[in-house]
Amino acid sequence: MKKFFLVVVAIVAMSSLSLAQLKLNGVGGTVGYSSVSFNGGSSTESLGGFAIAAHADLGEFTPGFGLFPEIQYFSTSKDVSGFKWKLSDFAINANVHYNIAMEGQLKPYVGAGLG
């Protein structure tokens, strides 16, 4: 665990030198549908609802690696056996994309993030 922590600190320290290059390159949004299942005693129930999200493209903080923070929100409710179940989620995520260099229109990437 200590080695992992030291690696993370080293990466953050090296990356912080180039964080000044970050700028807002674009913003976007997402609308989707989420379904959550849970065990309500003797039966399994599902709650579904729409989710919304907004993200920003802050550009590359080091060659090939871009920063894409986002926020997401989901909320739904359902009456089950006389009880009203409510479920909501608000997430703040920091995603990093590694851009794979290729010729042409296709621009693939590999991503990872914390939320």
C-alpha cells in the first residue's frame, strides 16, 4: 500500500508541472437510462429512471493523457408493498483518457477514473 501511495504522489507531482497547460476545450452532456435491482424481502424489485451527466474536456496534462472531469445525477422512486422507495445518486468523477495515436478519423482512447 505504501508503494502504491508513493507512486501516486510521484505521478501527481510530475503531472502538476504541466497542469498549467490545461484549458477548457469543450463541454458535453449525456442522457441515459439506469436500472437498479434490489431484494425487497421475498421478491426482487427493479427501479429505473433517467440519468443526466455533464463533462468537460480540459485537454492534455501530459503528452497523450487528457483530463475529463464530469458530474452525474440519477433519481427514481417506486411504490412497493405500500412503501415508497426512493433512490438517487450524485457523482463527481475525474477521468483520464490515454489517446492512442492513429491516422484517420477514428481516435480511440483508453480511460480510467476516480469518482
